[in-house]
Amino acid sequence: MSKMRVAQVTRANGALEIVEREIPEPGAGQVRIKVEACGICHSDAMTKEGLWPGIQYPRVPGHEIAGVVDAVGVGVEGWAKGQRAGVGWHGGHCGYCDSCRRGDFVTCQVAPQVPGIAYDGGYAEYIAPASALAAIPEGLWAVDAGPLMCAGITTFNSLRNSGAQPGDLVAILGIGGLGHLGIQFAAKMGFKTVAIARDIDKEPLAKKLGAWSYIDSKTQDPAAELLKLGGAKVVLATVTSGDAMSATLGGLGVNGKLMILGAAAEPLQVAGIPLLLGRRSIVGWPSGTSVDSQDTLSFSLLTGVRAMSEVFPLERAAEAYEHMMSGKARFRAVLTIKH
């Protein structure tokens, strides 16, 4: 078989179309992955809508990739045909910029190799070139592994690097594609986990996911409620609303930290004096490297953390993408590929 099916975009704001292409061959230092599942991430809009500067078309989106190594290029060490592997947002790096020379590959300043942006991604039966692989442990289904390669690693890695210790109060702002995983990870890490979302009807789900307490931001003041609980060590903001993020800042305890994972549509409103007097801070957090993805997968298998996903075949990629963008997906949309 020399042909494969892909869902590609031929121009900015173009439609996702199923076409046939030649199966790519891995170059030196690369592998080819037979894709079994690929999560659909909100960041795929950068490809679909042409929001990433300099993106070249046609392009196949997708960076939540889970599958099996199908072919290995020259010079590849540590990977062999038949191994289960995934690729996430960090799909390679330049190796020579200051960030890379310091080992901070995910903040590569020159040529970040994001699958679906720098090269064709996982809305396809095969993907190559591919590097920066994470081993998928046995016992973790591909449909579960896919969303963990971006939504999972972003929440898991930010929490474990937040400075919070077991027993600290950690609030997860938003119960969506990122937030529903963030609640699970925070609870499994031993944090006193508070979920913040709009509407009281989300409380049962938040508690089921592991939240110790719930704040309804529609009828309650999130900052005031967090202070009643002692002040948050960390607020993990998974929403895309700057106003919602700003509303939690007053609930940070001394040395508290607002960690931003969602790309806010509007600026945050920040009062300087509370930040100064309480040594409070606001930081952003990107996803992580391939070994961080591997840690995410291993922790998820060990503790039972799983994304809640709606599954679509590759042929329905356009429908699945629109479903995700509408905000109606509960809570991730995942493409499955049958070979």
C-alpha cells in the first residue's frame, strides 16, 4: 500500500478535506508512525484558520498523536518498528538557539517543530517526519493516550512545576477540555482541589472528577470564596476569558501563583499592590517535552486519569473539528484511524 488518507487544509480558513497522499518515508533521525488516534485540540485552529505566521499549505493538522512506530530512519536510536509511541505539541526543535542549548526545548526560539504546523500532523493514517517521541505504556488505549499528548501534558506538567505541595489549596478555573483533566491531576497529586466554573449544575461532575470544593463563579465571588478557604497556592486558568482569570487574582494566598494555560481573548486586569505585598505572581505555561509527555502517560495509567472523549472516524474530521470549536464536545474530540 503506497497511499494513505489524510484530512488536509489547502488554505487559511479552508475546509478540511479527505484526500489521498503518498505514504511519507522517514528521513535521517526520523521515524514514521502509523496513527491509531489523534485528538482535536483548540490550537488546531492555528492551522485551520491560518493563525500561525508563515504556515505553508496544504497542511494536515493534529498534534495529539498516538500510534505505533512503522518505520525507522537512519541514525535513530532507542526506537524500533512495532513500539507504541505518541507525539504532542513539542514535535522537535532547532537544537542551536539559546533555549535549546540550555535544554529548554519546548521554548525553542528558532524552529519549534509543532506537528500540524511545521509539518503534517496526525489527521492522517501515517505521520513522518516525526521526532521527540513519547513511549505509550501498555494498558493505555490510543484514544486515551492522544488527548494526553497536549491537554494532558499541559495540565499535568504545569501542576507539577507550580511549586504547590501535597495538601496545598489548588484551584482549577474552568471545567472543559483542559480543566476536567486538571481537576483529576490535581486531586491525584494530593492537592486540596477546588474547581471554579459557571453554574451550579457543574458541581456534581467536578466532585466526581476529584474536586474537594466547588465555586460557582456565576453566583459567587471566586476570590472571596478562595480566601475563605485560606487562599490558593495556585490557580490553574484553563479558560480563555481574561475577565474570569482576573476575578480569581484576589483569591491567591501569600506566594500564590496564577498559571495561565488558556489563551485569553482580552487582557487581564491586574492591581499591582496585592501582587507586591503578597509576593503573588502571574505566569504562563507551555506544554512540555517528549519525556514530560511520557511522564504524563505513565502517571495517568498509574492513577486512572483519563480524558472524557467523543470519538469520530477520520472521515468525519471536519465535523469533529467544528464540534470541538463550538464548545459542545464533552470534553475532547478524538479521531480514530482504522488501517
